[in-house]
Amino acid sequence: MEGILKRGDIVTLKSGSPIMTVKYKLQDGSWKCSWFDSNNELKEGTFTEEQLIISK
């Protein structure tokens, strides 16, 4: 998937996760994503491109 992600994409982790939105790419090539947890609280995390899959 290298080079396919962009800001605003909807993604999940390949291992399973809530639906997340791509915020931006970091200098090290990883991606900052945000999502709402089960308590409707906004969360953020940093993931490598290899960990993510574009949600359809």
C-alpha cells in the first residue's frame, strides 16, 4: 500500500480496529490517525503504512 494513503482517508488496522481517519504523515513515514472510542471520546495514534488498510 506504500504511497497510497492521504489525509482524510478512512482506514483500519489490518489486525482489526475502530474506523479511523488519517490526519497527516509524520517525517518518519508513519501516519497519525484519529477515531472515536466506545465512550465517544476522540483518540489518536501513530501507525506505519504497513499496519493500515483503506476501509471500503
